[in-house]
Amino acid sequence: MEKRYLLIVTVLLGLLPLCTFRTGAQQDETRLRVVVNLVQLNVAVTNNKGSYVTGLHPQDFAITEDGIPQNIATFEEGNGPTTRLLDITTDVGKNGADESANAQGRARMQDSVSGSSLEDPPETFRSALTGANVFILFDTSNYMYRGFVFAQDAIADFVRSLESANKVAFYSYSRDLYRAAALTSDRSEVVRGVRTSVAGDDAALYNSLLLTVQDAGQLPGRKVIVVFSNGPDNSSMVPPEDVAELAQSAGIPIYMISTTEAQLEPVSTAVFDRMSAATGGKAYFAKSWRDEKKAFASIRDDLAHLYSFSYYPKPNPNRGWRSIKVQLVDQHLKKYHVRTRNGYRPRPNRFSTGNAPASTSESVPN
């Protein structure tokens, strides 16, 4: 018995160096890869008359982040095919140091007509670029007792007209947020949500808008929020500045449609203007139900003419708010007006270990 015990111990001690060697080899083979954030921009280009300028190309735009020039990774005009120009995967050494400054990565050139690359993008990336997801937020507070049905008609017509949108969601709010129709491609389901909405009590616009931005921010690809509000906010706990910053960081344009009732309170009017401008959207103040329909038609037209492109941020020591500037390059194009969000706050880079490539993040939600 004693001899058998000594034999077992001897065998185990003999295997110990082998086990240690294999573990060390596995550690040597393991790479730490950083998940690079992809910043997406929706850009409108108009002339002095407010008409959309079409037919521009990636080389017509120059993007800077905190003054640092950026390279466009994907480009799309309106509802056309997506051109994928660049894909960068950043490797991080065992010490965790960022080596992206050494330009590690690879460029993928692709056919701008067919939208197919030499190396096809993963399915999650491809589906993220097929049309925008539209979230509609409707004011059903006691500010909406007058003209409620007309507003419902305008929203229902808008939903039916969104042929190029990927999916549509309909939310309503008074004191609380009600998700009447979750994000879906079934327009009839969304219209049912519009028609079954009823008027409520006090208005918590900014609370509800914050929750809507959070919902939209969970999705990859293009997304926009369209708000119909008939008056000021009188019961939110969240300041509008926080909502605007979150929407900016998530890359979600906010379009605000309101009535002359909201204009009676200058503070609300100023907030609506600032919030929409900061996120790359627009604010409309309708004098009648006909103007409401015109405002929705203008938003639909805007979505169809936006240039959508993205970039992987170059190394930047700034971990706080980063300013974004988009300009037209050629001299004859500088007379046109560019509208987009003016910045974002990056989230910390995420890491993964192993030999498989890390997936790429689509947005910067925080």
C-alpha cells in the first residue's frame, strides 16, 4: 500500500511541469482585444433655400473629433446602399496598452454600387444598416384635450407613410410612459396603438423622453425619435439637459412637433429648439392640424435625405465630452449648410480575451 502511494505521488509530480508548461503556452497564445466603439452620424445637407443637397460622396466630407481628423468607415445616402470603407480591429497587448496609435488594423475596400465588401460584414452589422428605427412619443396629457383626434390623425398618416423605415414604435405619455406599440415592422399594429391612446393627466415629457432614448439606445444602427408635445413639462424629475446629452451620446436625433400652446411658455420653446438642434433633429411649431401634417411630412422627407456615416474614433485622451464637427471639403460645397449632432460622451472600452475576434460596438450610448 505504501509503495503504491509513493508511485502515485511520483507520477503526479512528473506530470506537474507538463501541466504548467501547457498553461503557460495557452497564456502566451491568448490575446486581449479591445472592442472599438463605432460613432454613427446622421447628417443633413441643405442649400440656402432649405432644399436637400444630394449626390455627395464620402470624400466630400471631413469629420473631426476634438479637432482630430477621422476616417469614414461606412457611408449611406438616404435609403441607398451602405458603402463600407474601413474596418479596424485594435489589438491590445498583455499589458493592456492601447496600440491603436500604431495603426494596427485593416482597410476593406468595397463596391459602392452593390454595397458588398470583399469580406462581408457580420449579420448583426448588416441588419443594423437597413433603414432607420423610428420611435414616436405622443403627448396624451391634459394639455392635449383640445385637438387630440387631429393629432392622432396626423400621427397615423405619418406611420403609414414611413415606407423606408425599418421598424416603428409608438409610445404615449402623461405622468407615466405607456409603450402602446413595441418596435415592429407591422404598421397596422402601430396605428392601433395610436388610435387606442387616451388623454391623461399631468405631463412628464422629459422623464418619458429619457426612457424612450434608453430604449432606442439599446439598438444598433440608425434610430430617430419623433415627439408630439402640446405643452410644457410640469411633472418630470429629469432635467431636459440630461435627456439631450444622452440622446447626443447615443446618436439619436430628436424631432419635436408642438403647437402654439407650447409657444405660450418661452422656456419650453427654447428647450425644444436647443434639444432638437443639439441632437441633429428639428423643432416645429404648428398653428393648425394642417401644419401638424406638414411637419410630419417634413420629418419624413428629412429622414429620406440624410447622409448616414460612421467612424472609429482615433486615440483621444479626452474621456469626457467630445465635440464633433462635420464640414464639406470642396470650396464650392462650403456654401451649403450641414446639420448633425455636435458631440458625445464615450463609454469605456470593453475587452475580451481569447483567440476569436471581438465584436464591434455599433454605438456610443453613454
